[in-house]
Amino acid sequence: MDEFIRIFIIGDNRLFTEAVATMLNTREGITLVGSAANQYEALQAVRSLPIDVVLLDANMDEVHVDLLTRDIKGEASELKIIILGLDHNDESILEYIEAGADGYVLKDGSFNELVSTIREVRLGRTSCSPRVAALVFARVTELTRDRSTRQVLPQTMLTPREQDILKLIAAGLANKEIANQLNISVSTVKNHVHNILDKFQVHYRHDAIRHAFDIGLLDKPCCYR
């Protein structure tokens, strides 16, 4: 193992990334090799820089964090990825796990917790706080219960949460407004929107609404054509 753990930060909140970088540079055995504000910059860096651990902000506005995690792992499977800034009720954590993330730090986690997580994942251990572990087990239990009580649905059918979000999209709400109304994170909303588009096999929100009208998932307004 190298003497220093080489860190790369991905996030579009410059104040946040610079603050984390400054604090990490005070810790022995850790060095920052760079940062990126979008997916393109991140993948370019992964291909060209010597990186051990990637810190990935879960609250980026224009990036599907789970998909970026998959892309990074596809470029360099040996890299360790830590997801930062998760909410207690963030429903995306299982998607991050499936995408290959190695560690998690909640939004209200401490800097010492972050450093500990960095050192743990560098040693090849999947790391998360007890609260994140409890969140994971709660979501697994919920999914298992749901699967045992409902019939297998066609691929185009949406989960109850996805149906709620689809209705709010049809009402004209933006992702941030949906997040506030449902009391979930913006990143969770974005992941659900991505899943809706994927299930409907469309690229745009208005196409998803049109498809939902056509298959009867949404009541068609009289003015719809």
C-alpha cells in the first residue's frame, strides 16, 4: 500500500468540496489529488490520475450519482467510492450499494467519521455508520415485505413512490419541489425519475407523462392531446 491515501472529490458545491479538501490535507497519510464538478471531468480524472479513494457528493444537481458510481467502477474497479451527504431517509442507498459504492457518510456525519471511513475502505472494508447500516436493513426488510405481498408486475408498472413522483411531475413540479413535498432528498427524486424514464423507455419527462396517460396510469385531462 502507498504511504499516502490519494483522494479525489466529486461534487458541484464548490464551497463544500474546498472545505473537505482543506480539512483532509491536515490529516497525516492523506493527500488530495484533485476534484471534479461534473461527470465528464470525473471520468477523465479517473482515467488519468493516481487515485485510491473517490469521495462522491450524493446531492449533485445534474448527475445521477448511482450511474456515475457504476461508470467509475467500470473504468477502474479497484477504486474505492464513498458516498457523502446521505439523508437518514434516503431511499437511494440500495441503488448506491448495487452500483458498487464502498462506504457511506450521512449528511450530519462528523469529519472524523469521514476520515475513519476513508481508512476503512482503503483497507478493503465496506464502511458505514451504524445509522446507515440500520437504514440499509430497514430498506431491505421493507422491500422483502413488499415482494411477498404483491404480484409480479409488468416492467412498465411503477412502485407507489414512483407513481407519487410521476403525478407531481405531471402537475408541473421540479425535482426540488417534489423533494420538499415528499420530504426526501433531491438525489432520491432524480433516481426515481431516472427509473421512471427507464421503465417507460423514454428520454424526457413529458414523454413519460404522455405514456402514463396512454396506459392509464394517470387520468388524462380534458385539454391533453
